Amino acid sequence: MKSRLLAGVAAVVLAIIGAVLMFTYAQGADQRAVQKLEPVTVLVVKQAIPAGTPVEAIRASIATEQLPGASVAKTSLTTLDNEAGKVAAVDLVPGEQLVAERLVAPEDLKMSGSVKVPAGLQEVSFQLEPQRVVGGRLAPGDHVGVFISMKQGGLEAKADKETTQLSVHKALVTAVQRAPEAAAAAPESSASAEPAADPRETTLPSGSLMLTVAVNDVDAAKIIFASEFATIWLTREPLDAQDNGPRVMQRPEVYK
């Protein structure tokens, strides 16, 4: 009887010890996993930072974080000590690493970003509503497809028919200008809070946007004509996007 009692007590004690050891192991699992990934301390954006914000004001919207070395960009910054006098080159969104290219001298800042115009191209600007500009989520450096729609006159053989065509491919966006928006209240931080969403993905845009693109002379003429006499719709068209050839979209084609 005593033997069975002692054996039962021993089993309970061993179970408790095992549970404690398992808990301790689990507690340190995350730390061991991070250590294996060679963590690096970098600056991460915590609150949205508009383009043109001075470094001195940026400090309040960033924090240091440890990230796995494999996910850290080569130009990520660990301090702003050597960045005095610079400004944000583009809008910075919560969650992104602060890299050196995002900070430029004030004289190098163009409206909503700084993008070099390729040789042989020229810039042209036009104004559109947000729904026609990928929800207002375009940024300098993106490439866009320019769709032009006409209520009539698009096809000589069917001059009275409505038409739409992707008329300009992969135009380089050099600037995006929009009316300033009121700053959103910063969400309360908590240990279990998920990373903040990009405001451009969750906030409904308001007001028109002014887009500037770099194109050749023929495409510039198409965009100007469409701005005057037709309507324009843009898509984000990366350089590796499929190109299935020119096609004029008409009513019968929509349901094919």
C-alpha cells in the first residue's frame, strides 16, 4: 500500500517537474529562434510620415526594433545621428524600415518624391479622381497604364460607338500631388497589437490627384487629347505586366 502511495506521489512530482521544464523551454523558444536568425536593430516607422518632413520631426514617429538579419535591407538605418538637415523623400508608412534612400537634402526633394526623368522623355501632368488612380495609392516610381475612353469617334468605321483602349503602356510616374489630409490619431499601442495597416490601404481618399508622368511626345499628345476631349483611367502596370496587344474595347467585347 505504502509502495503504491509513494509511487503515485513520485509520479505527480515528476509530472510537475516535467510541466515546469516544458514551460521554461517554451518561454525561451522565441528568444532562441530570434537568436538563430541573427537579429539586427534598425529604425522602423511607427506613425505615418509625410514627404518633406524634417529629420528632427521624424524622430517622434520612429522606434528601434530587432528584426531577423535576413529581412533587413542593406541600407536600413540604425540611427539618425548622421542625417541632420535631411527630409523624407516620400511618404513613409507604419511598419517599413527606414532606409537611407528615404532621406534626402531639401533641395533634392520634388513634390511627392524625386524621380529622374529618363533621357528622351518629357513630363506631362493631368488631374483625376481617386477611383481613376488606383484608389490614390500610386507613388513616384510606379508605372501606369493609361486607358482612354471615348463616347464616340474612337473608331472611324463605328464613329457613334463608345470605345476604350489601353493607349499608353508603363508610363513612369514622377510625381503625385494631392490635397493635404488631416493627421489621423495614432492608435494606442499594446504588447499584443498587430502591426498598423498602411493608411493608404484603409483610408478612403478624398479630392482629386495631380499625376505627372514621363512619356514620349506621341504618348504625351494622347494624354493631353484625352484630358481635353475624352476620359482617362489608370492602372498600376509594372514593367513585367502582360501585354496582350492593342485592343479597342466596345460593348460586344465586354461579355466575351
